[in-house]
Amino acid sequence: MSELHATGSCLCRGVIFEVAGALRPVLACHCSQCAKTSGNFAAMTSCPRENLKILSDETLRWFRSSETVERGFCTRCGGNLFWKQTGSSDIYITAGTLDTPTGLKISEHIFVASKSDYYDLTDGLPQKDEW
Ligand SMILES: [Zn+2]
Ligand SMILES: [Zn+2]
């Protein structure tokens, strides 16, 4: 767990946020929905929802990608920022939108069974077919 007080934004800074407290180690999600929204696999950390403070939501919009999941993205620059599931008290944040240094590391690969064929996973980290 990172003890850093994290800050982040999308590329155009229409969405700016900060996180109080720790962030979880980064999950690399290889599902097809993350690929379609991120253009590649999605690297995501998370925190309790109450620890995420969105300082600017000028261009933030939520897309319901499945019955229980919403994805937050920037309508101006296209940045993929947030992922939240109905009933969960956590919110996921794409690690690439955090300002550096993040102090975080990828801990595992998930939904590996759905990953695209143009890359291989060779870092030796745990791989799960689903979550
Ligand atoms: Zn933006
Ligand atoms: Zn995914």
C-alpha cells in the first residue's frame, strides 16, 4: 500500500482529483472492455470511495458499460479515469492518470483469458483468467 497523498488528472485537466490515504497495488486488467476504452490493457489502482475527492469534474462523464459497472471518462480528451461497481465501496482509478511518482507497482494480471493477441505477459507476475 502506498502512503502517498496522490493527485491526478486527465490529459486536458478537465478532470482533476486527489486521494487521501493508501492506494492498492495496481491490477492490470486485460478484459475486452478495458481494451476498448483504454486502447490497451488497463492498469488500475483503487481506494475507498470517500477517499477520492474530485476537484474538477468539468468534463467528466459516466458510461454504464454493464449492468453493474460505470466507467468515468473525460469528454474532451478521452481520458479513461474511473471504474466503479454497484454495491462496492471502492472506486478504481487508472494508474496512468496519477501524477508521478505514484509509489505503486503492478501486482497481478487479471482477465488474462480475454487478452488480445498482440502482446505477451513476460514479467512473471501472477495471472488470473478472471478476477
Ligand atoms: Zn480531459
Ligand atoms: Zn477490465
